[in-house]
Amino acid sequence: MTESIIHSQRPQTTDGHLREQRLIVTIDGPAGAGKSTVAKLLALRLGYLYLDTGALYRAVAWKVRTSGIDPSDHEAVAKLLPSTTVTMAYRPEQARVSVEKQDVTEEIRTPEISRLASVVSAIPAVREWLLPVQRRIGSAGGVVAEGRDLGTRVFPAADVKFFLEADMEVRAARRHRELTAAGHAAPLTETRQDIQTRDTQDRSRDIAPLVPASDANVVDTSDLTVDQVVDRMMAVIAAKL
């Protein structure tokens, strides 16, 4: 059974017209491109719900690891899913993620879980299990959803789609700073290798590989500030209305 509980305290926006539209906005892209930071700020400006779909895969990865299951054993992972409950409680400052009522918000952000999540996300049964969960959360609109296959598979009819990319060195440096700030310091070379490995896994998987949707707005964030990226997105969204 999958449970997605959303306690949404939506921030207000000065643009009532945008808020009334309740659009579905998707942001896809590789690790380190700035998706999470940008998605949170964009959702705040719009007064929308921020949906971090990667947290769902990380939660499953956490369950796989704590259950002692080999992630390469697809059948064993699939059998684990019916007894797994993932809860996402949305609050203004952060979405809290729980597995079997245990808060794992911080635990699922470690480099180990990041690597495992990339492996687990390539398992067809996992993607099929989480697909209706993601769609249910975004069904009412008014959501900024961030992930890797949102514009291509989860919300193919989304009102506005973005795909963020950035130079590898920029992405590695960003992720290295994030991990260091979170207390998971590692050599920059290791962080870069982790990102390269995940890129390969995400882009080459058979189901829902990481690619821009044909109608996505591609933004290279290498030389842009977060505010500049969000400003560009807001302009695209406004032009759609």
C-alpha cells in the first residue's frame, strides 16, 4: 500500500492570476543542475505546492537498504513494495518524508542513498508503483514538480515544462557544497564521479530515461544565479497564460 499524505500550507503570491490558474509545472534535469533550489523558489513565487519526486525514490531506496535487500534483485525489491508506506507531509519550510512512520528526511539525502536511488529508480516495478502516487499529488494542479521524467512520462500534458542542465564541473561543485553543508563531506573528485555514474544510469535506463521532453524549455544554469533562472521561468509561465 502506498500512502501520500499532503499537509499543504501554500504560500501566497502577489499574482493572483497565476495562482488561480493552478498549472502543472515540471522541472527535469540531471543531478547538480539546480532543480531543487529553483523548484522551491518557483513554487514559493507562484504560491504552488513543491513536489520533490526524487524523495519518493530515495525513500524506497532507504527501505531497500534497511531491509537488507540487494537492489540488483528486482524481484525481491518488487515484493517489498506492497508492504511499504511512504508519507510526505508538506510544510512551508520543507517536505518531511517518512517510511513506515519513521522520519527519514535527513537520512535519504546521503551520498549512499543518492547512489542507491539511481539504481532503484531503474527498476520497472518501482517506477510503476510510484507513478500513480506522483500523478495523484499533482492532479489538482497548482504544483511545481521536480524530477527526471516528469515532463516525458509522469505529467506528459503538463502546462509548462522545463529541463535544466549545466556544465559537469559546475554541477559537481554545487553538489559538493551541498553535501559538505549537510555534513557529508567527500573529495570533489568522488562527487564528480558519483554524478557521472548517475548520469549514465539515468540517461541509459530502458524505462523513462533522462531526456528533455520535446516541448520542454531547456535552460542552461551554468552561469545563472538562482533568481535569474526563476525569473526566466516566470516569464515563460506568464507567456503561457
